[in-house]
Amino acid sequence: MVAKKRLKILYVCPFAHYTGHFSWAAVHETQALVQAGAEVNLLTFCGVTDKAKVEVRQSTVRDHTKLGIPLYHLANFVRRWKGIGFVAMFLEAFLTQSTAIRLKRERGYDIIHLRDGEPFIFLPHLLSLCHKDYRWFISLTGSNFVNSPPQLADIKRNFRLVLFALYIKSINCIWWKPVYRKSLAKNRFLFLTQNETIKRICESYMGGILSGKVLCLSLGVNEVDEVISEEKARRYFGLPMDRSVLLSFGFLHAGKDVEVIFRALKDIPDVYLLHGGDQMFRLNLPDSVSLVEKYNMLDRTIIKDHYIPEDEKPYYFYAADAVILSYTRQFLSTTSLLWQACRFGTPVIASDNGQLKELVETFQTGLLFKAQDADSLREAIIRFVNLKPSEIKKMRDNCRKFASQFSLKNWAHKCFEMYDKLLADKG
């Protein structure tokens, strides 16, 4: 019997140096794929945030680039200017994916696994035009499909948004369609969305150009390495033991509605708020510090407005009674923070958005409120604070069941099933 060939995967994460899910995925998803039996190499633009421990062979664009060095330095320079950060992101994506194509040719990888094909979903197609039989496995969050250009009123308040509006228009321009068509005819692509809603939207993109090449792959989550007592976690922040503590976590983006949390909490004096996370780009979004002052909550709010490294996460989730997941009504992408909350066994108070509502109802991991409705959130918080200990325990148990069902081990197993489909696809 001939042994099955070990898959060689080039896992590409151009934005692993940013806050949010990028660095977490680069570290943990690669490890899960190795444990499932693949040979995995990680390629990033300039490394992983906080130099997080990566247990697979890794390299950066700088390690493989000579002609692209000026662009490499330009991307690092432009990234400092928050208002045009998307220019840096384009350069980072372009250089990293260009390097991936060269490495695939030189080292014979079976599949290029691109973690986050957005926002420049056209780029792997453009770069593949001169190649044949490359196999791309591309995850999508849905930002290309659900983000709308800023409104005229917003642009008048902040003229920098003109550039952002042009950026949104350009990445979804119909002129890319011939590029998609030619690239898809010469190479093999699978696109992975994290929920069925985004899958349906993706399949209708540009008149259905991606139809038949989109699958749904739910997120995976790893086990907790260290359990910290509530007392130790609260002492870390100086929080009282005899008050309810709610957590707002993760980097702030246009799909999150943080202000509704402050509007709901300002009239519940015995509840504390702990916030951890930065804004990715400061484009007309209210920051947490200004909201604390606006709603006069200085005496019961702790703000850590920076990237929270992996080894500090347990303190935030174990200090909290519940995590507030607050998103705009238009937000349809998967909420990765639900996976993180369940990983730590922390119940959620979540807005009733699409998949988020469905998962919270199915697994009974917390309570729901009407998205962007401060009164509804206030009622949900009061209901949660008055729950019996046995009801809280049941939610915590359900969170752990959720984390078990959506484990990284299961995620990697499903990846292999989809890899097989991609490798078997003859177009």
C-alpha cells in the first residue's frame, strides 16, 4: 500500500502584524494544520504581532525580497499614517502574495492557503494571470461584500474619507471581472466564508463570477492554556469583587457599535465596564476614552486601548461576568469574539445580528438584545445581573460545549476535506 503524500501548505498571512484576528490565526491555525498531518510554512509580511510563538517554519517578505525592498520600506512608512492605512495594506498584500507565488514555484507547495483574501480580493487573481494550475485556498470575512462607501455627510465632516470611499469603490470595481475570469480559467480557487449568509453574498459577487467555488468553513478555537481565578483576574485590574463586570474586547472597526454600550450602562450605576483593544484605523469612529468622558463613567470604567497579547487575554475574560458583543444592524460577518468568549467559558450579551443571534440561541451561551438599541441592551444587562447562579453556570457550560464543537482540531479536519476537493478539481 502506497502511503498518502503529506500535503505541503504555504500559509500566507500578509496582515499578521496587525491587531485583531490576524496574528491569532497565523499562530494557531498553522499549528492545528501541522497537528493534523500537513507540512506547513508560514509567510507573513514582517512577522507576527508581539513576536507570538509560532511553532511552524516561518519567513517574511524581507527574507525573500530584493527588488521589492523599496516597496517594503514604503509600506512600513505609510502605515504610520492612520488615515491612509489601506495604502500600506495594499503594498503588504501585494508583496506578500507575490512572494508566495515565487515560493510556490521554487518549493513545490501543493496549496497556497491565504488567510484573509480581503480587502484586495482581486489581487491573487491579478498575480496568477501569468501562471497555470496554482491552487489557492482563500478565507474571506465578508468585508468586501458588506462594507459600503462613506456617506456624503460623513465625508463633509472628515475629508480624508474621500480616499476611503475611492478605495471601497476600486476594490469592487466591475473592471476586475475579466481578470477574475481569465485567472479562474487557468488556476484553481476555493473561497471559504465563515457563515452561510456571507457565502450567499459571495456567490453573487460580480454577477456570480465566484459561483461554485465558495464553501463555508466555521472558525476554530483552541483550548485555554491557563485558568485564572476571578479574584486574581480582577485584582490585576483593580476591579471590585462585589460588582458586576462586563467586558468589551477586540479592535474597534466600522461594524462594531461601542457607543451603545456606554448609553446603556450610564444609568446602571453598579455595573463596571472593562475594555481591551485598539482601533485598526481611526476613520470617523468614536474611541473608548472619549466615550467614557462623554457618558461620565470614569469612576467605573477601565480602558486598555491597545493590542492585548495572547498571554494577557485570560485576565480580561476571567475578570468579566459577561462579554458584550455589540455590532451594527448591517454587520453580517462572523463574530470571532464569540469563539474567544466561549473558549474562556464567559457568557455573552450579544446583538441580534444574523449568525451571531442564531449561534447564541442554539447554544444558549448568553442573552440577546436588539442591535444598536441602548434600551434593549440595558434591559438585557439588568436581566443578566439578576440571573440565578445556576443559570449562569448553565451558560458557562454551554460556552464550553460550543468551544468543543468548534475546536481547531475539527477546523483542521474540515480544511483537509476541502484541500482534497481543491486538489481533485480539474476545472
